[in-house]
Amino acid sequence: MLELYDVVIIGGGPAGLTAGIYSSRARSKTLLLEDFALPAQATTTSQIENYPGFPEGISGLDLTERFKKQAKEFGVEFKQAKVKNVEFGPNYRGSTSIIKIEAENETYNSLSLIIASGARPKELGITGEKEFRGKGVSYCATCDAPFFKDKEIIVVGGGDTAVEEALFLTKFAKRITLLHRRDKLRATKILQERLFSEQKISVVWDSVPKEILGREKVEAVRVINLKAEKERTLSCSGVFIFAGLLPNTDFVKGIVELDKKGYIVVDSRMKTSTEGIFACGDCRSTILRQVITACGDAAFAAFSAQQYVEQIL
Ligand code: NAP
């Protein structure tokens, strides 16, 4: 007989861990499933300085570790699992079904489900990107920056991640070229100010990488200026790509409503289109993806799941 949880949470980033803290404090029987192959975006962020309470900033990994410690202390059970599918099992009472969460080697039964599966970096799909992944192509400055000490680096993107991580990379690299496809950055103004005053960084506007070149490792990038329609080749040892995110929601396609980009649609209480299933954090449809919004979402999701379970018991 499989154990029955009050709530299963998918995802071990700030959203999942906060949902865990709230659920376990409500004395709900809580299981959190984390997939180590899909690290939370926060854990790959070098420095977080807009989460209140840390005026000097804190690394994303340290902040997430603190959340995890807190969740464990309140009694959340943790398991490593790659969730493949979500289904509805036998009736629990009346017409209410048990939710079956199917992972690679195990199935978990729960009365409610909170999806906090986050998002992953988007690939550009250009020639050389896959071939040189781990050989100069990276999507995580915190993980790979030390390999590029005194080297030339190209950073792709104009959002918060690209600018923040380009600034972090200045601690290691000799020179950084930030390639952006438009003539205006998307990043928060304070980050832009820092970027423009950093001697090691130059910005190449209206440009995108077309091909990553090299023999064993990255040696250069073929870049096209979209306005002038001119190509040139820039030498570099590393290409850091921060071109936005893709939601980790494939396993719930057809189970809950997704928006055009694949993010989960929720109401203001984090309820999805399906009874008993809630979503929070980067995987949900929203205009702002921050640690603080993920935590706020998660508090609502946990509260809503708790109310739902109380109502069906
Ligand atoms: P983002 O905001 O979606 O920015 C992606 C950037 O990549 C944009 O500048 C975009 O250009 C560019 N881009 C997209 N596709 C491209 C392509 N095929 N070729 C070249 N360039 C391409 O993604 P993000 O920076 O990863 O941020 C994701 C979310 O996390 C955002 O909500 C962000 O605010 C948040 N975040 C917050 C913080 C913070 O608060 N400290 C830090 C990191 C991330 P366009 O501008 O032309 O679209």
C-alpha cells in the first residue's frame, strides 16, 4: 500500500522550499521531489541583492541552502526524483481522485500537488552550441567562471541574468563582450549603470551569434550585426548564453492549462485549471520572475493546497 501524502511538491528551488515550509508548519504530510539535473535558477545566480534582509547580498546557492535547512527543520520529507507524468488514481472520497505523481522509479500518491518545477536556460540553437557545451559554452557563470581566468569571453543576452552574470565574470575574465540583439538592454537600470561603468565589459549592439567556432574548444564566434547585415568573427575562449528561460512543464501538458510559452496558468490563489493542483514560481505564467515573487506565490500555493485538502477530508 503506497503512502498517501497531503501534499507533494515538485521542485527544490525557492518556490518549492517555501511551499514546503508553509505546508509542514500547517502539519500537512509533505513530500518534496527535487530533480538534481534541473537546478533552480536561483542556485546558479552568483549574487542576489534584491531579496530583503541581505543588504550585502547573498549568493543564490547560499540563500537556497538556508531555505532548505528551514524546510527540513519543519519536517518536509525530501526525495530525488525526475517526475515523468501526473495522473489521477482511484477515488479517495466521493468524486475526488488521488493524484498519482509518476517518477522514473517510483509513484507517489497525494491528495494535492504543488508544481514548483521552475525553468531552465533557453538554448540559441546555433551551430557549435551543442558541440562545445562544457568546452567553452556555458549557461551558468557561477558554475564555470573560474575556468575562464584571464580569458576573453562573450556573453549573449540583454536581460537581468546576462548583465548580472557578465558583471560577476569580470572577477575572472580579462575582457567581456556582451552581445545584444537590440540597441537597448532589458536589464534593471541599476545593473545597466554598473555594466556601463565596468572597464572590462564592452557592449556590441544589434548583434547575435551565428556560429560558435573552434577545434577542441571554443576559439571564436561568428557574429552578425542585424542592422548593418554585416558579419565578423570575434575571438574568445568562452560563450556564456543567457537568452531567457523555458518552463519545466512538459510532464503536465494536457493535465493543467499552459500559456502559449508553456508556463502554467494560475489564478491569484495559485490554483491551476485542475482541482487539487497548484503552481508557483518560475514555472507559472507571470510577468515577474524573482526569488521574492516565487516565495510569495509559494505561500499562497501551500495555503490553497491546505484548504483544498481540509475540504475533501
Ligand atoms: P529575459 O529577461 O527573458 O532576457 C533574455 C534576454 O536574451 C533578452 O535581452 C533577449 O533579448 C535575449 N534573447 C532572447 N532570445 C535570444 C536569441 N535567440 N538571440 C539573442 N538574444 C536573445 O531572461 P533572463 O535575463 O534570464 O531573466 C529571466 C527572469 O528572471 C526575468 O524575469 C528576470 O527579471 C529574472 N531575473 C531577475 C534577477 C534579479 O532580479 N536580480 C536576476 C536574474 C533574472 P530582448 O531583450 O530583445 O528580448
